[in-house]
Amino acid sequence: TRPLVIDTDPGCDDAVALLLALESDALDVVGLTTVHGNTTVDATTANARAILEAVDRTDVPVAAGADRPLLVDLETSEHVHGEGGIKGKLPEPTAATAPVDGHAAQYIVEQAREHDGELTLAAIGPLTNVALALAIEPDLPDLLDDLVVMGGAAFVPGNVTPLAEANFHTDPHAARRVVRDCEPTLVGLDVTQRAAVPPALVDGLEAADDAASTTPLERSIHEWLTYYEDDRLERYGIESAAIHDALVLASLVDESVLETDAYHLEVGVDSELARGALVADANDVTGAAPNGRVAVDADYERYRELVAAALERSLE
Ligand code: BDR
Ligand code: CA
């Protein structure tokens, strides 16, 4: 099994991604680190802890991290993910999942050193914690087996500005630092915008709005799979919400889920227009060597199978 730290800002799609990882035999989730993003870091931390408690995984440590981007001001996305950063809110977490001492960035560095060369880091929120970890330990990329990031929109329009995806837009300087130094695999809107998982695919979820016959976790999962408002569904021409972050975890369970290509990559920070824009030099006009990979296609059928099976297990 693959030791894994997930840096996350739950978030409806983060919640599904966490369940996928926690229910997978192929992955050993050694810790969660939390970051500002869909809501404040206090609320993302509470949401992550509540998810662990809902599936009896209080053994997984949580380390809380950055409460704001490196340089720009904090901007959160409750208008997409709901009040408190998540729809389908679970009961408040208890002392059983109290965060460990120390900052998420320090925790990432410690785990990378401990699992020297074997740790995978899945980053599914703004990259502030990862950039800070890199500042503490410049050899972080060598200490990691893999860094897989939900972020960017290389060849499709953005979801916050015409050019930028939310995680990159929220902390563009962190995204630039990580793209320049870490040779990440970027799983962006190019592939995640189509990563919906209709609730009907998950046994037992179809009746989840029938309050009398369903559990709180069933109702939450139903909300997490359908969190977009109708105008968003229309805008993106899809039938249920994009579960962006789960595609990252699915690709760690089964690498055949994603097709990736290597590019020379850069992230814009210098103007409102370019803020958070991921630029892939697809015509090789710079002549610069590739410094990362971008997911360009996905096996959605296999992806949906993996997510549905994990969600069913979480409900057993
Ligand atoms: C990304 O931004 C967040 O709102 C989601 O959780 C996901 O990580 C999608 O652009
Ligand atoms: Ca996220």
C-alpha cells in the first residue's frame, strides 16, 4: 500500500475524495493536512475531522495549516460549497480527532522525511501548505514519491476567471512555486470538469432525500455528489456536479484512470487577467524542458466505478 498525505480544504468534492482514499486498500492515509480554500482553515479542519469521525477513522492524524494565501488576500467559496464550506454538514467533530500540534507544512515535511522517497502527497486545495513545506525543506520533491495536484485549467477555460481554476487562482504564488520546483502531476479542469458521479450509481443513495429511511452520512454523500446550483450545471453543460478532487485519488488507486502528458509549465501571477493561469507550452516555443505533467484525458467509467464502490463501502 501507498503511504499518502492528503492536503485538503473540504469542500464537497474534497469530502468524496477523502472517502475514496479512506476506503481504498491500495492507499494508506497517514495523515490529512488542511488549508484555507473553500472556506476558512478552521472550518475546513472541522469538516475534515467530521468526515474521519463519520467513517470511524479517528486513527488518522489531522494537522491544520495556512489560514490565508502567501501574498494575496483570503477568498473563500461558500457560494459554491455551502455555508461552512460544505453542504450536507456532518455533526461537529469531537476531541477524538483534535488536530496534532504543529503546522500542516511542518507535518508534510516530517512525513516526507519519515517515508523517505515513498510518500505520495495529494494536494486538492490551494497550494499554500505545500509551498510552505517547500520553504522549510527545499529537498521536498526528492523526499516524495509523487505529488499529484488538483489544479489548473491548461487547455480549457477557468472556473474563477476565464483563465484560472479555483485552487490556482486562490493562491497563485504558491501554485507558481510548486509548479516551478516540484515536477507535479496536475489534474485540472481539462479532466475534472467531466468527473461527475450521479448518485444513482451508488447503491442505496437514490432515496437519500427521504429523511426517514436514510442515515446522516447517506444524506451528506448525496449532497456532496450534487452540490452545484442549477446555473452552474447549465453553464458547464453537465448533469451533476463535478467531483474534481476525487479524480486525483482515483488515479492513485488505479493509474490507468488518467492519461497525462509532460509539458513545460508556468503559472501567471502578474495581472488580474493572468492570476492563477496555468500555462502549458504545448507548441514547445520556449524550448524549455518539461517540468511537470498535465492530465489530458480520463477513463471516466473506471473512475465512477471506483468512487461508487468506495462510497458504498463507507455506508456499510
Ligand atoms: C477545486 O476548487 C475547489 O472549490 C474544489 O474543492 C476543487 O479542489 C476545483 O476548481
Ligand atoms: Ca478542494
